[in-house]
Amino acid sequence: MSVQRFLHAVDALSTWVGKAAAWLIIGLMVLICLEVVKRYWLNMPTAWIYDASNMFYGTLFMLAGAYALANNAHVRGDFLYGSMRPRTQAAFDLVLYFVFFIPGILALIYAGYDYAALSWRIGEHSTTTADGPPIYHFKTVIPVAGALIMLQGFAEIVRCIVCLRTGQWPSRLRDVSEIDVVEEQLAQSEHVDEAAREAAIARAHAIEESARQRGMAGDPTT
């Protein structure tokens, strides 16, 4: 397997997990709407919905971490970073991955595994109510999410090494982005002529490329 295929395979795994976890937002919305109705209209609040909402949101938050990293979507202070050359960016990232990322995520996996294992051994339930729901399955998400982020982090380290050797960032697996939505809306618009549409799309592409000097490097069709 080539390096590029490996990177895209890891990106694809992180993307699949992140998009699968995203469906939890629908369950979270249903739970919250149900609780609002029961609490304020029927005067029948439900204690277990609080725990369920925490588990839905926590699972979504943790499992989306690798997906965000795969899309270079984590927040960074890039007022200096964005002006660096690709090799300088790669060297900077590589140092930070080894100094902060790897030790932090390893600690998360190690502590999360012990945390989840103890929860399974004692059959832990939530203490919010007298008969709270089980939470050992929820705590299992911690080391699983940590392992996924570590795998994606390894792919990012490989990207840094490739960039140091070639001077260019390897491409990322293409995903639906805001620019795709802009193009679709413009294509369906009856109030924009072809020339204005093409000019607007070109400006949108320029803005996106400027904002993501690194994130979508390489062939945009891959």
C-alpha cells in the first residue's frame, strides 16, 4: 500500500466513524424535545433523560475527534502559522505532535481503559437518580475514541514527514465542504446568470483556499 493510499484509508475510517456518530445528534434532539414536553407541558420530568443526553452528546463529541483531525478542522491560532512555508509548517506540527499530542492521547487511552474496565467490573450505573442507567458502555467510548484519534494522529505525522521530504502537503480525502453547498445553491438559482455564477464560485474557491492553506492540499478530486 502506498503512503497516499494509507493516508486516505485512515481518513476514510475517521470520516466514517465521525459521520456515523453524527446521527446521535438526532437522538439527542429527540430526547431534549421529549423532556421539554414532559417537564413543561405535562409536569412529568424524567430523570434518566439527563443521563441519556450526556451519553449521546459525550459519545458524539469523542468519536468526532478523529474526523475533525482528518479534516484539519481543529481550532488553531494560525495568524503566524498560515504565513509559514509548508516545510516549516510540517516541522512545527511534527514537534507539537511528539511533544504534546502523542503523550496526551496515550494518557487518554491508558486512563480511559482503566476507567472503563473498572466500570465494567462493578457494573457501574449513574448516581444521578436512585436507579440510574448503566454507564460502563459509555465509558468504553473513551479509550476507543482515543485509539481512533491516535491512528489519525499517526497519519498526520506521516503527512508531516512527506511534506518535509517533498515540500508539499499530501492530499486529504475529499469530503463535502461549504464550497460544495455554495456551488449547489448557485447551480439551482434562477436569478444568477452563468458568468456571475462562475465568478462567484471562483471567489468562493479563492476564499476557501486562502483560509485552508494546508488543509486541502493536493488534488481536490481525490
